Amino acid sequence: MKTAKEYFDEYAESHQNKTNQSLHYICVPSIFFSIIGLLMSIPATPIENIINLSNPLLENWAVIVALGISIFYLRLGFWYLIEMLFVILISIIANFLLGNMINLLYASITIFVLAWAGQFYGHKIEGKKPSFLKDLEFLLIGPLWVIQKLRKIK
């Protein structure tokens, strides 16, 4: 497995344009957030039958998937895992609140489509293909790359 630095360096190759980077700062977290919402929209009955936690924040597919992808982040480094667990937790809570106000499935689909349109527009400006077309792991690197870049902007 590559190191975090190797992933970030490779990801950065197709994200040099400032407009593309700015779009990524908005669209990557939006895509991540919408995927959490889509996962939370899947009926949780099988999970409830197995776990029976009686907590709607924990009994959803987003938590199950988050546990799985956490292994990837842990392999990159403990603090990367902590950062992403924080993002995942915020996304789950925000999607739970959003779902109490409007239809979460439709909202998540709308956010997902608009954010991907922004991503592809950014890559059109950049003139380079999105990294995930080369390696699907970059779908998990994108949110972490955004966190690292935003930290350096301070």
C-alpha cells in the first residue's frame, strides 16, 4: 500500500489549477456527505435485527461502511483516521438532522449529482482526468486531501 504522502502527491498532480482546487474544496466534501446520506437512506432493518442498538444514528449502513473504510485510513496513519472519523461523525449527524427536515434520499441524490458536475467541470478546466479513474482508492483520498490542503491555507 502507498503511503499517505504518495497518495497526496499523486492526487495533487491532477489538481494544480486554483479553480479546480476551489471546486474540490466544495464538491469533494459534498460528495462524501451525499454518499453518507445515500447510505443512511437504505433501510436498516437487517442491521437492526443483528445489532439492536435502538439508536437511529448508529443503526444505518453509513456506520457499517465507515467502519470498513476506517481500516484504509488507519493504514495511512492514526491521525488520518481520527480526522476522517470526525468528518464521518459530522456527516452522519448532519444527514440525520437533514433527514428529519426533508427527504434524505432525494436531497442526497441532488447533492451528489451537482457536486459531481462541479468536479467534472473543475477537471475540464484543469485539462486532466479525475484521479479515481486511475485508481478507486482516490475516492477515499479526496476528502483527506481536501482536509490537508485546507489546513495549509490557514
